[in-house]
Amino acid sequence: MLHYFWYKVVLMQRARAKYGLVIWAGVAAVGVLAVCASAAPPPLDAVAKVSIGAQSGMVLSAGGSIWTTDLALGRVVRIDPATNTVVKKITLRSRPFAIAYGSGSLWVADRSLNTLARINPGNGKVLKRIRIGYGTYGATFAAGSLWLTSESDGRLRRVNPKTNRVTKTIKAGTGPNGVVYAFGALWVADLAGGKLLKIDVHKNTVTKRYAVPKADWITPSPDALWVSSEDGSVYRFDPGAGKVVAKVAVGANPLGSAWINGELWVPNIDDSTLSIVDPAKNAVRTTLATGESPLSIASAAGDVWISVSDDGEVWRVKPVQ
């Protein structure tokens, strides 16, 4: 979950961890530091680091470009993968976060305002501003509609791109976060309620609720849903059997994972690491150190793109690490 002031909280936690070391003394302190140093994961090898401004948000591959938002400066950023450079910055308002692509448009929702922007990805023009719920978190395009989750009122909203209006509002737990369409249904992660919700897009109703502690983000693979959890885990959910079949310990506060070459790549916000999960073993194959607070991962142009939020960057890396 990305709280409104999450970055300030994270920085305070890191400061406490850092300065808390002063209570240790002498040989004991040296021993503790030595153990920590030996346990540090190797660094992630980036092909390029693209500066997008102050604080990068979720990352999306669409229309031949890489898209992200600047959470601090209130804008949408377009990256050209051919040159690894920012080619457009589209000014919005407060804190754009949820982002999706569909019906030839880029859709970006603001977490602080009840506003959804429909953007022409070619020229960057904002075509329409649509009133939605506050605290919008996740967005996906499916079944001819845009779907948005709102933490503030526990609702899932369906937007019709033909009318640019919310056509259906569905009660989706108490704190819906991630949303994705897979295996013939829409799935919503209800973090506050500790549930994974299955939704029928034809009836606009929740049909099943499955227990998944602190469910935050959802990434589909060919045979499973991988649910990031704030308890430092990723849960493997079998949609056919309707149950969790594995729990994989990753890093602290995992979020926007992606399925890359048959493995799950998981960014861990609070310890600034990346976990790569081997589905054959349901275990982490490797852990790599990133920049400050990685949020989201996307695959494009044969490589992996990672939003490194507090560094205000998007990193490009090779898929084999």
C-alpha cells in the first residue's frame, strides 16, 4: 500500500534505524555492522537510469513508450525506450498515481483529488477530466471499461470510455488496492479487509472472497495470481482451485510486481531491494539492491523497467540477473 505520506514515514524509519546504531558501542557495534555488511544483497545492474523528476510512481509500458508519474511534481512522464530519455512531461495536478492504457488513451487517476485524466498518448493533451472517488489506488482496462479502486470509500468504479463517465460503483471491501483482469474475471486486493475479491464484469458483482492477509497488488502468471502483501510476502493463488497454494517471503512492503521471462520480479519499497521468485520452487531465487524505494516493474523493449521512487528515476535492466 502506498500511503499518502508513505515516503516521509519511510525516511523517518530509515533515520531511526540509522541513528539507532549509536546505542551500540565498541566491539559489539563492529560485530553487528560486519554481519549487516556481509548480508547486504548485491546491487542491481542497470543499463540506464532515467531521471523523471522528483518521485517516480507506477510504471507502465504502452504505445511503444514507458510511462510513469511524478508523485511530487504532479505530472505524467513519457520515456522513449529507443533513447532512454524523457520525451514528454504532462502537467496534471496534485499526486497522480493509478495509471492504465485502453481505448487508445492513457488514463491517470490522482490519489489526492477525485479526478481521472484521459490523455492522448501521442500529443500529451488531456482530453477529459472525470470525477471519481478520492484515494484512487489501482487501475486496469478490461471488458471495454476502465476499472479504478478507491481506498477512501472502499469502492470499485467502472468508467465507460465512450461516455467518459462512471457507469457502475461496486462495494469492494474496506480498502481496495490492486486490480487486474485475468482468468475470465476481475480481481481486487482488499488490503484493509485481508481479502482477494473475484468480480463478475458482466454482473458487476463480487462473486467470491478469499482470505489473503494484507493483500496489496496482484500480478497474473499463466496459471496463478501472485498477490503482494504488506506482511513481506507474496501469496501464490490458484484461481481454479480458489485457494492460496504457496507463501513466498520477499522483502519489506512489496508492491507492483511483474511476470518476467517465467519468473516474478518483486520490488520491495521499505528495504530498497528486488526479489526474483522462481515459481518452480515457490522461493526467491535472488535478491538485489536497488535505489531508494522501488515501487513498480514493467517489461518492454526486451528489458525490465523499474520505478525507483525516492530517487526520482526509472531504471532499465536486463531480464537475466
